[in-house]
Amino acid sequence: MLQRAGYWGAQRPALAMALLLGTGTALGAGVTLADNAMLRSKADRQEALIAATRRDAQREINALAARMGELQAEANRLNALGERLTRIGQLQDGEFDFDKPVGVGGVGPVRDMTKPELDEGMATLGAQFKASGEQLSVLESLLFNRQLDMNSVPGREPIANSYITSGFGGRADPFSGGHANHKGIDFKANVGDPVLAVADGVVSYSGVRSGYGNVIEVDHGNGYVTRYAHNSRLTRKVGELVRAGQEIAKAGSTGRSTGAHVHFEVWENNRVVNPRKFLSQQSPLKMEIKG
């Protein structure tokens, strides 16, 4: 017994040291687990914050993309409108090219643009597009009405690629040789050549008139009536709507005529007038009087 007691007495410091070391290890492991849990919780919060920031940023990007799409659509509309105005206004080719960017420049320091500045800039650009679109729409309406007015005024040739063979007014009568008053102008033509309406209007007469042969008349609705005579055939009927440049008859030599030609008259408020003043002002072709 004494020996056993002595043995345990000798071992007591070692046991105490082992217990102390075990307790320290357990406590250290507990602290490490707590630190890991805290770090994991902090990392989770940071990941959630990053994800939320990304979602917010993506919403901002999506909003900007949608606004950019609206501005692009408005720019395309303005470009198309500008091209229509260029055609209506008969501006020279190349004077306004809506497919090429406008040249710009600038000097000075450059800094990053803030989100409020970007929003303000896009809002200002959108307002400018809207105002420009409204102004161009008004201009388009005015030009369109002007074009309609021009299309209703006799301003084109009744036959393509021709020339005047006899002018308006007094001349020697081709049959008797005496003095006669020519109510229109004559254009050289071959039998069967297309006779063209010189302006928009409605056919008011299509038939035979004494001296005129096969004649067709177009009422342009603004006090003007045009007459085309000596045709070989009439291709339009009374009441038909015709556009400037459309065929209304075939040239010929019917009625009081010495050969194939187009006799063309313009009546303004029931009074015959010289067609040359209209042709010389609006016709794209140069006219040459022959004979």
C-alpha cells in the first residue's frame, strides 16, 4: 500500500500537467471554432452585400439600356424624318447625309462622369430629341402641303424628252397661212408616245372636240385645267384620279393637225394662259423652241 501510494504521489505532477495541457487544447479548439464561425458569418454578410450591390448596379444598367434604346429609336425616327424632308425639299444629294456622324472636338482635362450627371445628360438629350422631332414634324407638314400645292400646278412636260415646235399666241395658221391665235404650245411627238399629266388632278373630259380631235382635260382643283389634244388614243376616263407624270393618252395627229404632236393648253379660272410660264419656272428640263 505504501508503495502504491508512493507511486501515485510520484505521478501526480505529470497527471496535473496532462490535465492542464488537455484543458488548454480544448479551450484553444473552442476559440478557433468561434473565430471561424465569426469569419464565416462576416464573409456571408459581405457576399450578400456584394450580391445586392451587383443587383442594384444591374438594375441601373438595365434602366440606362432601356433609355438608350428609346433615344436610339428617336434618333432613327429623326433621321428618317430628315431624309423625307430632304426629298420633299428637293435638297441636293449629299447636302444632308444622315448616315454620317457629325464632327466634334474638344480640349481640356477629362474626369469620370457621375451617375447624376449621366442621368441629367440623357434627360436633356431626350428633351432635345423631342423638341427637334416636334419642329421637324411641323416642317414636314408645311413642306408636304407645299408639295401638294406644287403637284397641283401645271409644271411638267406633257411628253418626255421633247421640245416645243410652236409657241403660244399669234402665229401663221398652218392651213390657211393667215394670222391665227394659238391657245397652247405644241410638243414634238411620235404616234403612240405617252402623253403625261403635268400635275395631279381628276379627268374632267375625255372625248372628241372639234379641231382638237381626241382630247383629254384634267381639272387640278385649284382653278387650273389642262388640255391635251390631237391624241391617237385616250387612256383615261372622266372621273379618274391622275398623278403628275402618269400617262393619260397616246400622242397622235387627230383633228386639225398637220402631223403627230401634243397640243397642250393651260386654263386658269376659265381663262387660257401661256403654259410656258409654268414650264419655265418648275420644269426640270430645258425647253427649246423649234420653228
